[in-house]
Amino acid sequence: MPIQILMPALSPTMTEGNLVKWHKKEGDVIKAGQVLAEIETDKATMEVEAVDEGILAKILVAEGTDNVKVNELIALILEEGEDVSSLDNVKAPTPVAKPIAETVAPEIEKAAVSAHKHEGERLFITPLAKRIAEQNHADLRTITGSGPNGRIVKVDVEKAISGGGRKAAALALTLGGHTDIKLNGMRKVIAKRLTESKQTVPHFYLSVDCELDTLIDFRRQLNARPNAAYKLSVNDFVIRACALALKEVPEANVTWHETYVRQYNNSDISVAVAVDGGLVTPVIRASEQKSVIELSAEMKSLATRARAGKLMPEEYQGGSFSLSNLGMYGVKSFSAIINPPQACILAVGAGEERAVVKNGQITIATIMNCTLSVDHRAVDGAIGARFLAAFKSLLENPLGLFI
């Protein structure tokens, strides 16, 4: 009997995913451990390996197909000695979503040059080329592929982007001057979760201004040391301050579960990282046990792999507290949306020079505004205020971050 290859569940919460690419074609000999396909979840694109050996006899779900349900039949493998006739009684799943390239708006399909009609209704394109095209709103139907069998590769998209500006502008004008950007899985999940959060979680907000001059001078001295093996950012100190403040005020290090509040022994901090098409929050586990230098190295590694779509599910799931820093974009202050079941998220703005009054005298200081969004079901105002007081004290007296 043919071996059934089902759409895998790559995380406990995954219900569907996008089948980005097949690494094997029908008729190929499959060995255990070989990469069969690439699956895109809401957070990352992951490779799926074969666990059985045989011949890939039939692919039932084409690469480029969105919203494939977990445990849906996607391919069949024949074991040694099995006859191809055994496939006759196996039916392909009823399509629940069209391949990506078939979702082009009708008016665009009519206006664009279809260079790939001879290969059917689906475009052949590498994942990297597709990602670049989506980022630059390039119309794939106008691009001729130079790869094997007419597949669109990176250089084809880049050439179209650099040389097709006028043509794209004219097409956009003809179609009403707008572009409809297809939602990826990540954006759909973000939209769903944050809508639920704002509708069901009773948010309240607490803000505090932190004076950074001592920290900035301290950081400058550390980074300027001869042969320094690391360069610390302000955000590294912010993560460390959050970790120690949560240790000092554990009542803020909680998640909400309707009938109980779970309080954590460790500060597992989810740090927001902007990626193509959305947002990922990799988690630094037990951050209170790690030095600023260790936190800096781990955060750089997590952020790099998050942007490359290479995080494992256990690296971005869970977390007891969230941190979102938009200071590097020049944002002065903002209020973030809580990521349930977590009860708190800290929004960090940019440090800027302001006139402040000290001992009756006006002076200049570098001030950074931080806003704590709190789920009032789990954390009261006094607890949130105590956390911010501890956080502020640590940033303004950075020597405590190294003790």
C-alpha cells in the first residue's frame, strides 16, 4: 500500500500552511532524511524531511499552494516492489486554495503579458525570487524566467524591477493606481491574534521617562575598549533591565488563563523583530540568568535567523513578557498591543535630548519614554508601576545591570 505523505504540523498550534516548494519530483528515488519540501508557517519557512524510503510516485498538492490543512494528503510514495496500479484507488484532495500565481486579479491577468502560458496556469518561481517580487510589488506575469524550464529566478525579478518601472507605472495607472498585496500566513495570524487581543483584553497603559546619559556614557566606554569582542546596543541593556525588573516584581511576570494566573520563575522575554511581511517575537529564555553580553549575542542570533525565516517553533513560542523597541526608527513613544496570554508588553521609544529641571535649574538630558501595556485582569496598576520603577532605576544606574 502506498505510503501517504501528509501536511505536517510543524508546531502545536499550526492548523494549515503553504506548500512553498517540492525538492523532489515524481519518479525520484526517496531516501530517509532527504528534504522533500519547504513548508511555510505563519512564522518561518521550514524544510520537511522524508522518514520513509521508496519512489515519489505522485504529488497531489502542487508547490505554491496556500492554506493546506494539517494532515491533508500531499503526496504518495511507493515502497520497493509496489506496482503503480496501487495508486488508482487514491484520490487527490479537493483543493481548498489555489496556487499563489492563480490568484492574480482578472484585470491584471488581461493587461499583463503571460510569458508562461505554455506551462499551464501556474508560474514557476524560486522562493527567493518570489519574496523579492512581493517586496517590490513586481507583476510576475510580465517576467520571463531564465532558469530551468522557464523558472523565474532572482536575477529575472531584479532585472524586471530595475528596468520595468515605467511599464509597471503605466499598468497601475490603467488599473486605477493601486496594488492589491496578497496576505501571507504570518500577516493573517497577526491580524487575527491582535484583533482578538484588542477586543477581549482590558488594556491599560503606564508610561515613564528614563534618563539615559549615564547608560550612554557607560556603553560608550565598554564599546570603545581596545580589542573589544562585542558591541552592545541600548536595546541589550533594556532587555537586561526588563529581566531583572521582572525578577524584582514577579507579579508582572505572568500569563492569563481565565481561571488562574500563571506566575513564572524565569523571565522568558519575547522581543519583537520586524521581518518581511510581518513580525516575529523570538524568546530569550531565563534572561535574568544571562549577562548583557550573553543577551546581546543571543538576540543578534535570534534576529538574524528570524529575518531569514529559520527560527524553530520552540524559539518563538511561549514567553512570559514582551518587549517592542521602535526607538531605532525615531519613534518617540507608542503603546503596544498585548500578545495573549501574556499580561504585559513594554514599548520603548527613542532617546532624545530634552530640557529638564534638576534642583531648580534647567539642564539638558537624554530621555527615553517607555510605555507598559497591561492586562488588567492579571496585573493591577500598582504592580505595573512597581515594575516600571524597578526598570527605570536599573537603566538610570546601569552598574546594577552587571551585578
